[in-house]
Amino acid sequence: MNHTIDATNKSLGRLAAEVAALLNNKNSVAFVKNKVAEGTVTVTNASKIKVTGNKMKESVHKSYSGYPGGLKEMPLHYVVEKKGYTELLTHAVRGMLPKNRLQEVRMKNLKIEE
């Protein structure tokens, strides 16, 4: 199944939770933990996501290269300037998916359009 979600005026966390549930196939009666759902989830208007409060300045996006001293911390507004809202949404969705071998396979079923 292909799902399309309009991100206009939706908060980042609630949108990511909805997308993660669709990628996990939690909405299906044929849900099985060890199978990947067929179909894609497409998010449109990602640049119109609502981020409330001072989260753009105070919240920190972390990325780790795997090397000693390789932890980078950036505020959200810097990440949006450099990589766009797609990076924020993919990071949030990846954090909500199970940490197993199917995580990257499920992430390939996610398409985000600014």
C-alpha cells in the first residue's frame, strides 16, 4: 500500500510517530514483527512542519561518526539551513523504528518531498 501524508501544520513528533507506525505496518491486520510492509510512505510539504516554542534554537541534533571525538551537536535551525526539513523528519522517524536489521530496509520505503 502506498500512503501519502501532507505535513502542513503538523508537529514534528506527531508526524514522525504516524509515519513510523505506517512503516512498521502497525495499521494492518496482517501485521507481523519480522516482515517489512510492502509499499511506500510519501510525506509532502515537509518544509511546512510546525516546530513549536524555542526548539529551533535550543533543541540539539546529534550525529556520531563512529570515531573517538566524532560526536557533532547542532541546533535544529542549523540543520534546517544545511540539510533541510527532510533531515529532521528522517532522524525523528529513524529514532521511532525498532533497532534491528529491518530498520534501514523500512527507511528506504520513506519518501520525503520538501
